[in-house]
Amino acid sequence: MKKSTKEMNPKTVKELMKEAQDLRTELAMLQIERKVKPQKDTNLTMKKRKKLAVILTLINQKELTVETK
């Protein structure tokens, strides 16, 4: 995850929020598709959830640093 945090750190809060919303949409679609047909990569939803958690953590950190300044 360290690598993905370095990639996302220079992005703004708005860009991160947009990416988080896109990931939430993808996760919802994956859950629906999983009911219809099994996935080849069964760990895909877990990877997306972890990426979403990293993005939300970065958003929270950036908002807290702006508030404290």
C-alpha cells in the first residue's frame, strides 16, 4: 500500500473524492456481478476496498492538516 499512497498523495482532495466515488460505484457493480456469475479474481473486491480505505484516509489527513493550519 505504500506505493499507492505515494501515487495518490500529490492529488487534491477533490480528485481523491472523485476517485473514491468511482471506486464505490465499481464495488457496487462487482457485488451485483458476483451474484450473477463468479469472478475469476475472487480477491478483486478486497483489493478495491483496501484502495478505497487508503483514499479515504488520505482525504481525512489532508482535511485535518488544512483545519489545523
